[in-house]
Amino acid sequence: MKKPLDFYFDFSSPYAYLASTRIEALGQELGRDVVWRPILLGPMFQAMGSGPLVDIPLKGAYAERDFARSAQLFDIPYQRPDPFPIATVGAARATLFLRAQGGNLAAAFAHRVFDAYYVQGQDIRDAAILRAQAQAIGFDPAALEQGMADPAIKAALKQDVADAMGRGVFGSPFVFVDDEPFWGFDRFDHIRRWAARQAG
């Protein structure tokens, strides 16, 4: 049986949002499930001595243009959120907690959180916004909030971020096909071509 795609993402990454709208279709195309792995870019930026893309001179202005253009080219709804970028530790913990509950909860929740931020312009740092997304997928919002505050979930997220960095993850989105790493929404066609060559 083929290993699932490991989909690493930070909710503060517009490219991760774009990828989130296509990752499941890519998995189906390749005959693989998708494991949604929330991460935090902050520790990775610290390790690289870097910072958010939009804060980098020259490159930041291009990135802002490219976010909107990429969304338009792929017919994905998008509006620049404000504030942006933001810390997404709460949303990441919530997703990790829901993944531990099994089923499709984490993916369904992540889709709604991405939509809330990049389409509806809601501040996903607000616990009330996260509770509303949980309720919309049929999960008890009080249980979600309790899960987000669980020390075990907090520790698990820190460990997952450390493990991701140990695996070479430095940005979002980041996809592993088996042990082959691909960084960026614009690498999805590379993933298809690479998987085809491995199968051939």
C-alpha cells in the first residue's frame, strides 16, 4: 500500500491555503491518502535567520502580487487577510487535536479555517472563530477548546515542528511523497511527474 502524502502547512501561509484546496485531489490522483500536519513557521524562521516572506525587502512586494495572481490563475477565492501574517498556534493545536480524534475531522476543520481567514477575512487567532469552525463540521466546540489547551497537545505540536525541521521542512506548504520533499504549491506538477517516474 502506498504511503500517504505528508502535507505540512502553516495557516499564515497563503501558498499553503492555495495548496490546501488541491492537495486532496492530488492525493486521489496518486492513489494516496493525505496526512494534514500543522506546523509553525516561526521556529523555522529563527533557525534560518529569516522572517515572513512579506517582510523581506523587494521579495515581499512580489510575494503579495503572486499570492493574488496564483489564486486567480487557479480560480481559488482569495482576499488578502488583515491582519497578515499572524501567529497561528491556536489553529495548529486545534487541527492537531482533531487529527488525533481520527476520521476526516482535521482536514474538514483546516479547510474551514483557511476559508475563514483567506476568503471571509476573519481573525483565526480568535478562539470563538475556531469554535465556530468546529461546530460547523459537527464537532463539540467546547471539546475543541479543551483539547487546544491540553498540555499534551501543546507538547505534541512543539515536537511535530521539531520533527518537521529534522526532516528538512523549512517552509509552507511542504509535501513529502514517501521521503522525497517538495516545497511550494507550484511544485504540485513536479510531484506528479516524480511519482510517475517512480511508478514507471
